[in-house]
Amino acid sequence: SLSGDVPLRVENLRKTFGGIVAVDDASFAVEAGSLTGLIGPNGAGKSTTFNCITGAHTPDSGTVTFQGEDITGRRPDQIATEGLVRTFQIARELEEMTVLENLMLAPQGQIGEQLWRSVTPGARVEVIEQERELRERVWETVDFFEIDHIAHDEAGTLSGGQRKLLEMARAMMTEPDMLLLDEPLAGVNPTLEEKLLERIHDLREQGYTFLLVEHDMDVIMENCEHVIVMHQGSVLAEGEPSMVKNNDRVIEAYLGE
Ligand code: ADP
Ligand code: MG
């Protein structure tokens, strides 16, 4: 279900670590169906903001609202169940599993779906049906991300870019409304970078909302229609790429790195 004009709203977010103020009164919104970029120099507070949104961190103060619901301080799996899903690096124990197995297990791993519980005889038909649907969805996802040729390879053997494709494919298996990607293109070769960006644009055209967190300003400027710039924990500038790119304070913040 894709609904609401502003699926994600962050208001007056603050997060400290001891004496360090990582996020300092940050506020911004992400429009439904948009491809929004969150950029900023190293240490700007991007990842901390990302972690406060996805439930990995509890903010000191401020609120995170998703599709009209206050999700501040909720557990990551609860937030994922609401349809706000982040990508995860492939966990060590999943590296020995194939791409297909990784995708089969993705809904359960990320949102705690109970597909493999012990069942009463009467419920078996239903479980078999669910598994059939899951397999179908896995193959659709494999086709969409063009990873069919590596479907039976162990995740641990994949290249950096192939891993990122698998990470995004795993996130899509949970049937999200909105995807949060932290540095999705780090360590990806140019060919696969192109492929990843194409998939993001395809999904966006289908109605999914994206928040891309990136250090690399160029990628965001070329691909996002709305850009939020963080610096020293706060939102420094926000708007269309062409506006943000020429903002003196943004240029200064990046030069000061
Ligand atoms: P970015 O992702 O923009 O590079 P971060 O959100 O990772 O920035 O970090 C913002 C600030 O918070 C930095 O000064 C960083 O050192 C600090 N920080 C981030 N996480 C922690 C943590 N777990 N403990 C202490 N300081 C942290
Ligand atoms: Mg970061």
C-alpha cells in the first residue's frame, strides 16, 4: 500500500553520544514516491539520522513519523513491518547460503515473519501455498535485479556490486513502501553502479519512495530530485539539486572536509 503525501517526517531530531552531539535539531520530510538524497561531509550525522529513523538508535528527543504514525523509538523489526525498510549487509551466517536462500529467508530475517513455524495438519495446505508464493516472489525479484546467473552462488562469493544488488533484493522481499539506503554505491564498480541506479529509478517509477544516504555528492545530484544537506548534525540546505549545488554554505561545508 503506497499512501500519504509525505511518508516520512523527521522533526527536531537530536542524538548525542556522551558529549558528542551527532544530530542536533534536524528536521526534514521525504515526499511519497520521491527519490530523495541525504548528503553531507564525513561526520555530518547522516548515519546517525538513518539509524534513528530505522530504530537502530533511540533519539534523545524529536520525532520520526512514517505515513502519519509516530514511530519514534520503535524496534527496527516493528518499523520494517510498517513498510519502512533499510538494506542490511549480508550477515556472516548468510554468506554460506546461496542468493536464492538469502532471498527466501529475507522476509523472516527482516520483519520476523513466521513462515516456518510448526503447524497443525489443518494449516499445512496454507503453509505450502505461502511457500509457493514466496518462491514465486523470489524468482520475480531475481529476474528484476538480473541476478539469475548467480542465483545458486553463495552470497560470500559475490562481488561488492553483486552484494549490493542482493541487499536491495532482500529488502524488496519484505514488500516495503519506502527504502532507506546508506551508501548503496560504496565499493561498487561503474557497471553495477549503473545497474543499481537503474533499478532504483525503476522502483521509484513503480511508486516506491527512496531515501539515499551518500557521501558522494555527484551521484545524489544526478539521480535525486530533492536533496537534503546535513552538516554538524543539522540540516544546512534543502531543495532541488541545481539549487543546493550552488549554495555557498554547502560548497563551504564540503571544502572544509
Ligand atoms: P556521517 O554518517 O554523516 O559520516 P555519523 O552519523 O556517522 O556521520 O557521525 C556523526 C558524529 O557522531 C561523528 O562525530 C561521529 O564520530 C559521532 N558518532 C557516530 N556514532 C557514534 C557512536 N556510536 N559513538 C560515539 N560517537 C558517534
Ligand atoms: Mg555515515
